[in-house]
Amino acid sequence: MGDVYRIFYVHVPTAWNAMLALTFTFIAALMFLIRGDWKWDARMEAGIEAGVVLSFMLCVQGAIWAKPTWGVWWDWDPRLTTTAIMLFAFLGILALRHYVDDPARRATWSSVATIIAFVDVPIVYFSVKWWNSLHQMQSSPETVSAAFHWPLRANAFAVLLLMIGWIMLRTRTAASRLRHDLGPPLPEPAITPEPLPGGAR
Amino acid sequence: MTGVIEGGWEFVWAAYVMTGLVFLIYTASVLSRYRREMRREPDHQEIETHE
């Protein structure tokens, strides 16, 4: 493959972590619908955003890889098409969250939309097996040379740590905004007012 | 013809630089929004997000 094979070290970890972020989002959506806990809504928002950033980079890196190896920047092959659908589906959910003001509707609608959009994630993964794709088969330690294992794993963990950091901070930001949107219950008065002597007000 | 693609370093650089740049910009955006949110609520009561 030559020197361009080095793109593989950043493209594959991005792909793994994009799918991981979107799987986390799917779990968060399910948990919100089952338990109705707002924490999961904040986590879902964080996961969608991280997943969209990683999926976007996945498409950009893929295009940069495709040009020298396939001769084109983009091809409507099953892997690329399903990845583009995944990116735009979750981008749409972010837009939905942005435009719906009511927190309850926003959380419920985006949870349902996330579960529907997540159907595409396993399709992206298995697309190279199911269809005759221009894209190569999934990369794993079994399919690459032993010399590639260490750098591939190091990059995968680096992107994983970065993604965890993003999700943690975004969750806190989303949770804080959510608390503001929901309106915290008015605090109980610290001191019960006592009637003034002589009945004066 | 060896079947090996010759050159292509510009594509390798482009992939790494763009990835680094986008990750850096997004990290800055996440940090900036987090700080702004924390400043908005100085008496920030932790909503239970023990990530």
C-alpha cells in the first residue's frame, strides 16, 4: 500500500470510537426512556455530539484515504453511504435538540430518534461483509500485520481517552443547562417569618 | 508495476493535520462551553452526573 497506509492509524481508531460514542448514546437514550432520569438525557446529548464529530472526521479521513488508493474522493459504496447516513442522522438529532425548547419533548423525541438512527450503526459495521464493497474489510489485530498492532492500539486508546473527556465535560455542561431549563424548585425559606409584636406587619 | 502506491505523503499529512485541528477545535469548544456554563451558575448545584 505504501506510505499512505499511515492514514490507517488515525482512520481506524476514529471509526472504532465513533461507533463506541454512538453505542453509548443508544444506551443513554434507552436508559432515559426506561428510567426517565435526566442524567441520561445529558449523557445522550454529550454522546451524540462526540459521535458526530468523530463520524465527520471519519468521512474526511476516508476521503483523504480514497483519493490516492481508489482515485476518487468519494464513492457511493455501501460502507461510505451508510456512514454518511449515520453522520447526517445524528446531526439531525442535534438539530432537533437545538430547536425544541421544551426539555421533556426534546429528551423524548431525541431518545426515540437516537434509537431509530442507531439501527444504521451495525449496518455500517457489517456493510463490508454483507455487500460487495469497495471499502476493505474491518481491520482488527487478526487482519493486520503484527507491526501495526502497537501504534494502532496506542492511537485507539488516545482517541478513546479524548472522547471520554469530551463526553464527561459535555455531560456536565448539558446537565447544568438542563437544570436551568427545568427550573429548580424554589428554595424553602431559611427562616419562618414570625409575626411582629403587636400584630404589626 | 509493484502494486505499491508511491509517495502520497501529502495525503498522510492532510489526514493527521485535519484530524488534530478538528479535535483541538472541538476540545476548545467543549472547554469554553463548560467554563461559560459554570460561570453562569457560580453556586452550581451538582446534578448527579458522576461520569
